[in-house]
Amino acid sequence: MLKVGLLGAGRIGTVHAGSIAAHPESALVAVSDALPRNAEKLAAEYGAQARTTEAIIADPEIDAVLIATSTDTHADLIEAATAAGKAVLCEKPVDLNLQRARACRAAVVKTGKPVMIGLNRRFDRHFQALKAAADAGEIGKPELLSITSFDPAPPPIGYVTVSGGLFRDMTIHDFDMANFIMGDLPETIIATGSALVDAEIGAAGDVDTAVVTLRYGDGRLAVIRNSRRAAYGYDQRVELLGSEGMLQVGNVLENTLVRATAAGVTGAKPTHFFLERYREAYAAEWAAFVEAVRSEGPMPVGLDEGIAALAMAEAATRSAEAGGRAQNLAEVM
Amino acid sequence: MLKVGLLGAGRIGTVHAGSIAAHPESALVAVSDALPRNAEKLAAEYGAQARTTEAIIADPEIDAVLIATSTDTHADLIEAATAAGKAVLCEKPVDLNLQRARACRAAVVKTGKPVMIGLNRRFDRHFQALKAAADAGEIGKPELLSITSFDPAPPPIGYVTVSGGLFRDMTIHDFDMANFIMGDLPETIIATGSALVDAEIGAAGDVDTAVVTLRYGDGRLAVIRNSRRAAYGYDQRVELLGSEGMLQVGNVLENTLVRATAAGVTGAKPTHFFLERYREAYAAEWAAFVEAVRSEGPMPVGLDEGIAALAMAEAATRSAEAGGRAQNLAEVM
Amino acid sequence: MLKVGLLGAGRIGTVHAGSIAAHPESALVAVSDALPRNAEKLAAEYGAQARTTEAIIADPEIDAVLIATSTDTHADLIEAATAAGKAVLCEKPVDLNLQRARACRAAVVKTGKPVMIGLNRRFDRHFQALKAAADAGEIGKPELLSITSFDPAPPPIGYVTVSGGLFRDMTIHDFDMANFIMGDLPETIIATGSALVDAEIGAAGDVDTAVVTLRYGDGRLAVIRNSRRAAYGYDQRVELLGSEGMLQVGNVLENTLVRATAAGVTGAKPTHFFLERYREAYAAEWAAFVEAVRSEGPMPVGLDEGIAALAMAEAATRSAEAGGRAQNLAEVM
Amino acid sequence: MLKVGLLGAGRIGTVHAGSIAAHPESALVAVSDALPRNAEKLAAEYGAQARTTEAIIADPEIDAVLIATSTDTHADLIEAATAAGKAVLCEKPVDLNLQRARACRAAVVKTGKPVMIGLNRRFDRHFQALKAAADAGEIGKPELLSITSFDPAPPPIGYVTVSGGLFRDMTIHDFDMANFIMGDLPETIIATGSALVDAEIGAAGDVDTAVVTLRYGDGRLAVIRNSRRAAYGYDQRVELLGSEGMLQVGNVLENTLVRATAAGVTGAKPTHFFLERYREAYAAEWAAFVEAVRSEGPMPVGLDEGIAALAMAEAATRSAEAGGRAQNLAEVM
């Protein structure tokens, strides 16, 4: 039984608490949060203890920590927890700063402890079905990948300003999805973005609508479309064209009800929002972590993957700032 | 905390055990099974005790029992458990014999204890969305209901011969769905069936493919289509035509992956099989039971509903045997 | 070049005029109508002559007539035109009265002239694709056919009262579709109907909503659902369950535009109405007629097929009037 | 009645011949072709004369010419025909060379004769429905347009080498679609392409798979995806995200038949190929031309639109050659 300390009792921490408690081989023993009351409430729900982050990391009885705190604390906590001998599952990103993330990786390597980064969409069974079909050669050789990722509505401007920008905050998931499906990193990245949704986002120097093109060493292409706003909800689609066909993962709808009236034939909207759309994926992610710790095997999504996605976000940010100039990923990494 | 004894540790009992254990207000404390080894295994998984059915029913510490044993024991166990002061959730049907079911109801009434029948599809969120839309008047006045219910493959002939026949075993769910959606019982029932899937089913005097037409007192109509075999899997659809539109609930697919190749554009098959398709519905059913017990409110699906569906199955059986002669439901009930 | 006289210049006659004129091997030379002005207008459009029905039938230069007049004139005109040596394509039904239709057939047989009945849906490429797939064994042995046929709105009550009733007027197309797909006539027919859409229809002794079950000699089943009203438009679907799968023909939508907004994801409505939905089928029907005449081959849908569908309508009418009593088709035919 | 001479009796000329002949206000009077036999065959089919291109242009009885010859003759024939006083509908592109196209426009302006360029997709009713919904404000302010355009298979390499390259030959339709829907020209164009489908295409200096990003002056974005090969057929989709929703036009399928078997649930492939997919659009294009000539109104798609699409192709070609460097469209035009 893996004894787990959860750092961060916010929205995403709450989801992870459920996964930890529900897994037959892990137990939630302690919870910390910047607001102790949050930790107490969540701990009580699962019969765990509310403690300080420091106490959790220092406790030799705790085998693993799940880091679901604010982004600016991720790298420090990863380092502290691995130094204390713990296995770590940390929410993305490692850090908004690529150099800091690399330094974190170097520190972790010295401890020899396993770290997984919470790029949870790799564990979604729909995308996994696409990946499996592609790997099985069902569409021949993949040639052109398309990822659509629209949020229902922009976050508060206060969040935007500390988010690192659209590419580091939102597109990072799509970069990792591209890496997952294409099985390789792109050679060049071209990004174009605009602030069309919210003028405040533009005023803050960020964009809310973007197109990113990835070009691989062997000529394959990928394109990512992002928007901070889709009136119909959370839009998450992937499409892969290959030499012998195409694979598409569409949205998971709220339900299968269709209404046919004089106004048209109307189906349900996509599942809203990411905690609901990826609920199963979060549980599968946790199960993969537990299994990797148990078997002492490689982490399914490690620091290397987290840093690669971050470097792509860095390159995209630079490209967009340079009016869409192609960035060589190798120069960024 | 509702202390629950589970009678029956087979396939469906195992599903219920998970629901009982996962619910924050109920605890699985004891499990029995005709094969004690099954009970022991399931009990161990949830930290419950393996006991005899008699001991569970006799234990005053146990508040409620969930009956998931073979059909021929349902009525006896319902009577015993309610006589012992327990709340009961019993899998459908109450009994294959309508008279026995009525006698059971009479016995239960004397105990004053609440009994719920496990007609789980009422708790499926897709069908509930249809019901809610219909009740909200989105399609005006309902006029014609259509229920499609095809199993992937026929059960073993040994099961068929003790099942009470297609209408009591399989269509009973569709009868209850019709009652749920139409909010009334039909006046007449016409059924036609054939043994097309398996000649052995025909030799056993049963049918495996059927069409049942229901006619309501106000002229509304419903039609149920059943087959014991659908090569593409478990097909569960409901469609309701009303004066101002139509509502349709389609199948829940295994995933949203679509493959487009030279062979065509292929989507996933329906979720296979009922334990998977209705997993959420089983949990919702249990939650509704717990809530009804807690609030001492009426059972959401009681013995009356179980007996109504059974009477419709009886009428359909008679109709099919009489070459499709219309049966007056009132005469059967 | 087949010289064609068109009898009847109404809505459906106008559609046929277009097919006749557009076909490279047929020419529209004359048009008649009860209202001469209608004939003149349509004739002018295609460079044909407006004449009387009698003159067209008497003209030895005219090779074929297309009868698109009111139903009560069909049998007389078929007899007159074949007696005059012409090939005939006549709109359905042959007559509302089964005996009159049989007498017409007897008269036609004596002339040796070919007569085709306009059961146009057999020529729809979507249904033909289903038929071809079924005949190719793609779903094994067919077992259960389902036909959905809803009109957008009921016709004027004046039309209803002379229509022969729902089964002869509307379901007749579905009976023929069943015959087309199943390749056999049913043994028994059970029909249930209600007047739910329009009380005037009920007052006129007719129904507007119905379910008809067909049972074949080998146990196969078919079910037809009819309504005179679907708020979302003209609903025309066919579904065939077989031992190895299912075939479905869905509606042909007005266009492929989908709108995703806060209100849901809305697609176009079915193509409205039958002249538009079956436009291609009417042209294909005409082409099949021309080809059969040219090759002196058998008519693809002859008087036998027209009479079979009519007999089924007769049986369904009797069944519905007898509260859903099963009718033996052989007794009616 | 508009008397029309058709220059070019190939595949596309044959389609236009049908539209010209079917339109009630136009008549096909003459056909020419580089291979006189082709012209004779097509002319015979419609009762027209086979003549030389020179004779057709010189004939004062002919009101309009439709130019469906090889691309390298377009500009010369447009100039000659307008100089001879004829209205012209010319297949795209005006010329592969932007300067030549501009010179052609200058020459035409002097004649005062109307010229329409055959960018036929604007007349597709599906895309028109999208345009109408967008213009009606159904999705608020458009922000991100996506156009998917995949051919079933690459053309012969001999065609590729004279085609002007993917962007001038294939993407030109998508550029025009973007102009049609966005109602504006983009400010910058970024293109990336690869030869993944056919190494010979790469050897010829062309690409067969591409992503093109358009950025408008107001920050709106568009992305075009192209491939010369889709194993499942001709893929033509458009998607427009706006501030209040999304509009999508999907593929028009061969038929509505769905097969559900143990292998999955399979629908028909997209309509194959462009002559079939856009058959109605070609007729609508011709009708728009006839109407514009008749009313002496502006051409719905004139030389300006043809040149704009060509300039975008030029910019995209340069961008792809420069490794995805953004091109300012104003500098090219």
C-alpha cells in the first residue's frame, strides 16, 4: 500500500484525492494546503491528516507525494520531495521557466527518485485508442496531425498574468499530445496568436487565440488550434491523417440525447469542463503512477516529457512574438 | 451510515458491492452466496464478513439487504428481510410468477418496510435526460414511444429455460422504461415473437426476436423491439415522438474514435455489455435507495412498479402465444 | 425516343415532366389536366402540347403515358391506355378498392402491355444501397426490419377523407418498401392506430399515428411506424437487423452545416418534403421505366407489386378496426 | 437566351456543357477543343456545333464563352473573348503567373466586358449556408477559420509539374474560400509543406501536404490543411469559430447507409470526386453567371477575386520555400 501525501487541496488536488483513495494500492494519509482550512476539509473527507507541506515531506512513513500546488512552487517541491526519498507525481508544468525546470531535473537525477509530470491527457482512453490504432498501422504512415483545444471561457485576468501565457498554460497539453502521438519532437515550431476574446489578455501581452504549426525532421506536420473561448463548451479533438486513412477523436458529449424540433436537430454539448472530461484520465494517470512506483519501472510521463512540452511552449511564445518566425526547437531545448 | 448485507456475490452482486462501498453513507458489512467461496472472496475485497444469508437477515445490526441471488429466491428473501425489519433493494424480477409477486407485496405491506426493485435503467442519465426533456414539454405531447433493446448474444440455453421467457427476462426492462417515460400503464399489449437466433430457444418454447406494441387509454402508442443477438453489440435506444418534436437517446459508444479508410468511415461499437453500459446507473440506483431509506421517503421504484412490469410481461407472453392477440392489461393485473 | 403523354399536371405531374424531358431517350409531347390551364402552363414549359386525356390516349404517335391524375381515375386510365397499346407508368395506388385493382390487372393482362406502378422509394439510392448490402449478405440473414415514416404535417382534412385512410395512403409506401427489402410478402399483419395529431382525422374514422407489425412465414418480423406529423420535418428511415449485423438508412439532411452554440450542437433538418427528398428517385424510376420499355423486359414494379401493397393496406385497415387483431394476408389477397 | 460557346471539351468542360444546356436562359451553340474529336462528340450530345476556338470567338452571334481549356491558355482567351465583346466565365486560375493575370485584368477593363472566374465552391449550398449563418451573426464575431481540403489521390506527376505547385493548383480554392467567408484578405501568410505522399512530387520541387496560416489585419486567424491523398476519399470541410459559437460544414457522404457489424459501425465515404461533390455548385455557378450577364450586374466572382487567390498562392509558395517565413500579402499583390 503506497502511503501518499497530497500537497494542495484546491480543485485539482480534490480530484487527485479521490483517485488516491479509490485506488486499491494507495492510501491518502496526509493533505497540506496554503490555506490550512482547505487541507482540513479534504483530509477529513478521506480520513487523512491535515499537515504542513514540510511535515509531509519530512515524514519517512510517506512513500509518495502528489504536488497540486501553485505552479511557482512545483520545482522546489519536486526537489525537496525527491531529496527526502519520495516518489513524486507533479501537476504540469515543472516550472514556467525552462532553465529552472532543467535545474530541477538535474537535482532529481541525483536523488534517483522517480518523478511523473501530470500531463493527464495521455491517459484518456479516447486518445489512447487513437494512438493504439496509429501504432498498429491502421492508417499507414502518419503525415498530418491536427489538435483542436478550445476552453469554454477565458480564466480571470489575474490568472492569465501569472500563467506564463497561452502557450505555456494551455498549449502545453497539446504539445505533449503531439509528442505522445507522433512519438518524436518537432524540428521547428511556428506560432501565430491574437487577443480576440478579451482585450485585457492582449493588454497583458498574451494571446487567446492561436495556431501553431509543428514540422518534424522527416517532413511530417502538425497543427494546433487554440482558443480561450468556445461558446458551446470544452472542445477537445484530435485528428491524424496517414497514408492509408484518418483517425479522429471527437468530443465526449454530456449525454446521447438528441432533440429534433422545428428548430433543427440538436445534440448535447461536449462534456464541461476538464475535471469532468478527463475524470477517468486522472484516475488512469494515478494508476499508471502507482504501477510504475510498484514495479520500479520508468515513469510513463517523466521530467523529460514535461520539459519537452515546456520547451515547445517557449519556442511557440518566441515565434508568436516574432510575428510567426519559425523557431528551431533544438535551439530552445 | 447504512449497514448493508449483500445476498448474492455473482456478477451483478459484485457490481452492487462496489456501489455500496463507494457510497459515503453506506457500508458493506456482510456478504452471502450459495457458494461460500464467492462470498468470502467478495467480502475480503471490501473488508466485509462472509456469512450465511440467514445470519445476515437475522443480524439486528444490519439495516438493509441487497438481494442479488437467483430469481426463484427473490420473493422469499424479500419477505424474510422485511419481516426482520430491513430495507430491501432486490434485483428484478420480484418473481417469474405474477401471483407469487402479488403475495410478496401483500406480505411486505404488513411489515411497513421499504422495498425497491432494481429496474436500474430508470437511473441512467441519458434516459433521465430524455424523461426530463419530455416532462418539460420540449416536444409537446408525447404520442409514439419506441424502445430498441438488443442483446449482443443469446444467453446459454440453460439460462433461457429458467428465465421465464424473453418477455419476463429481457423485455421487462423495456416495459418498465415505457412506464417510466409514459407515466402510465398501457391498456392493451400485442406481442409477436420468433425464434430466429437460436433454434434451441424455439425448441424450449421461447422466442428470441420480438415486437411488442403498447396502446394507452388515451390512444398513445409504444413499440418495443427486442432481439437476443446484435452482432455489433448491446443496442439500447429510446425514441419519443411528440406533437412538437422528437427525443432520441442513442447508444453510448466505447469511445469517440472514428477511422476513415478506403473501407469507409467507422466508429466504435456500443458499450458492451450491460454491467458496463449501466455502471453509472447502478451507482445512481443505489444512491437513490440510500436517500429514500435515509429520508424515509417513498422508494423510487417499488414493488408496484416491479409487479406492473411483470404483468406486462405476462400479457405479452400470452399475446405472443395467441398469435398476436391483443391482451387487456387490466385482466392480467 | 419514347414519346410520352403526361396525364395530370399537378405537383407530382410537374416533377415527372422534368424527368421525362431530361431523359435522353424520352420526350414529353403532350400534357393533359382536369384544369386545362395547368396542362397548358406545364406543356409550354417543355415545348409539349396541351391536349385532352382522351386525345393523348387515342394518339398512335404516343408510345407511353404517365398517369399522375387523382387516385379515383387511375384504374380506368390504366385500362384505357393499355387498351390503346401504350406502356404505362401510373402513380400509386392502382385504386383504393382492392377488387377494382384486381380487375384492372386482369384487363391489362389481356392487352399484354407493360404497366409500372410509381412506388418510387424503391429507386432511392440510399434504400437501394441497403437492399444491395442485405442481398450481398453483409448482415447475414435478415431478421427484423423497421421502417419509420413520418410526414411533416397532416394533409387537409378534405384530402384525408378521400385518401382511403392512413394505411392505403401513406403506409402503402412502407408496405412496398418492406416487400422490396424482405423479398417476400408477410403472412400476417397487425395494425394499431390512433388519431392523436388531428381530432378531425379521428372524427373522419381515420388514424394519424400507427404501428404495424408484419410477420413472415419463416418467422421474420417487420415493424412500421407512421405519423402524420413530425415537427422536425419529413422522417424516412429504414433499419434492418440481421444475424451478423444491422443496416440503417438515416435521413438525408438539408445540408451538412452544424451550429455549435451555448444552446447545443444543432444540425440541419431532414430534406423537406417528399418531392425534394425523392427527387433523384423519381428520375431513377423514370429511367427504369424507359429501360424496361426499351428492352421489353419486365417492369421493375408492376401491377402485382402495386396490388400486394394495397392488399397489405387493406389488411392493416381491418386489423386496426378490429383492435389489432392479426389479419392473414392470404385471406385478403 | 444567352448563346454560349464552350472552349474545352474535357472533363470539366463536359460538366459545364450540361449546366449550360440545362439552364432555361442559356443555350450551348458551339464547342471547341484542342482535339476536334472531343468537341464533335460533346457538341453532338447537345445539338451544338463543333468549331474552332477562333471561329467561336469571332462569331458575333455568340454572346458568351466558357473557357475550360488548359491553364496556360486562360489569359489569352479571356483577352481575345472580351475584346470580341463576349461575356466570359473562365475556369480558375487566370494564369499561374501573377503578373500575366494582372495584365489580363488590365486588358479586360479596357473592353468593359464582364469576366467571372470559376471558383465554384462559393456556390456550394453547404458553404453558402455557413456563410449565411456567419453573416447573420449566429456565432457572433468570427475569430478562427479552418479549412480542410484533401484530395483522394495525387494527380499524375506530369500534371503536377505544370500545375504551378500545390498552392496555386489546389490551395487556391481554399484561399478563395477563406476570402469568401472572412470577407477580407489576410495581411500575412505562413505556409509549410512537405512531400510525404509521393517522392516524385518532392523531386519536382513541389509539396503534397501543407499547412497554411492566414492572419488578418484585425487579428483574426485562418488555417488551411491540404493533402494530395486521403485514402477515404475527397475531404472538404470548413469550420468557423466565433465569439458565440462555431459553424461546421462536414463532408457530403455518398449515401446515408450505416453498417453495424462486429467490425464496428461504418458509414459511407465522402462523395467522390470534385465533379460529383460540386455538381450542384457548378450549376449554381453557371446560373449566377447567366443572371449577372442578364442583369448587367457585377460578376459574383470576378478577376479581382481570381487574382487575390492567385496572389495568396504566390505568397504561400514563397513562404514555404523560405522555411515558413511570414509573407506580407500586400507586397505580393
